[in-house]
Amino acid sequence: MTVLTSAEADNPTRWTLSTRVPDDWVDLSGSVSVEESLGVIRAAFDDVGVEVAAQDIELLRGGIEAWHDISRQQNLVIHGFVYQGAEYEGTTATGTEVFWDVIGTVTEIKQFDGPLSTQEVLRHVLPAKMGFEPDDAYTELFETGIGPAIGMTTEYEMPIEVPGAPAGAEPTTRTVGLATVVAVPANGGPSLVLAGWSLDPAQRNTLGMLLARIAGPATITPLPASGPPTNGASAPPSEA
């Protein structure tokens, strides 16, 4: 794992997010350079004995640059792609293909009024927004450096756009694994929202564990109108 520290403006709130993300995923948020992301892709192909042609590298470079632009436009402070071929024989080998996509953003979540906790409200709000039933998901509550968090994993019918499909055709879906984590300060405020999907739905809980590891050490430090944090906050130490 490696440290990711990101400072963004989210008028009227400014903050610094500090947390850990895998150092062997393909970063699509722009937190590292395009060349560093390409290096991770090359290494993944090398691990399974696949040679990537120079023209394909250029296509990948253009794709990463486009994703960096999209991440900035969507205010994504975390966006990583995890791939491991089924043929991989290293220490993390599973015998199956690993294909995960993880995104994260910081958004303001206010403390909810009423008898239910924020996490209990989110247990119903998240499924309603994302299109699954709360009782169909594995749910876990845990603490993070930001505050209490809720994590949910489930199978999910993801809509797939089919090029050339006629107008009015039945939508095409694919069953994938879905994981989400939301960490909210006890009294509300800037909160971390993470979501990810796995091509293999059976990997959803392992994906959820990755999201929990990202959220666990995370902190969000408010910044003054300009300049560095007033409390001297720094990123957590890196983790092997």
C-alpha cells in the first residue's frame, strides 16, 4: 500500500484527504503520472508473459490521459483499476481473473435528525440510489479515521451499452460484484464515499475489504481559505 494525499477545493469547504491506496493498481485519478500508471500496466502484462506492442502502449497512454480528465471533471480524488490475470503465479494468485474498478470522492453529508443513526439512514439511502435491496447486501459497520462508516457488498445488475443496438431494445445487463463504503464524521461534515465493482461477482467481499482498508486510516482535514492545514496534519505512514 502507498500513501495518497489529495487537496481539492469544494467551495465553500476546503479539505485535505489523507489515506492509503494500493501501489500496484493503475491510478486513473491523476495522483501519479501517466508514465507511472503505464509502468504498472506493463508489469501486469509481464507477470503473465504478454508482450504489449508499442502502438497499444500509445493507445493506453491516451486512455489514461482521458481518464485523468474525467476524474478531475467528476471530482474523483481516488480512481484505481486493479487487474491480475488468471495465469498469474505470484503471492496474490487466485487462479481466476481479477478485474476491479474503484472510485472515491469527498462530499458533504450532514448529521441526520431523528432516532436513526447516520449509518442506519445510509443503509437505506445507498441501495435506493444504486438500485439494490438493503436486505440483499452484506453490511458491516466499522470505525475509520474520519468517523463511523458503513460498508455494503452485493451482486449488481450493471447496465451495458451495446453499440448499434436498435432504439427501444431491451437493456443489456451483466451481473457484477458491487462494494461501497461511506465514512462520515460523528457530527456530519466532509465525508469519504468509495464505490467499486468487480467483473466476477464472487469477488465482491474481497473488493469490499480493499475499500475498508482505504477508508480505515483515512482522515479529512479542513483547510483555511488559503494555505496549508492549520493543525499540521500529515499523511499516514506508508504500509508495505
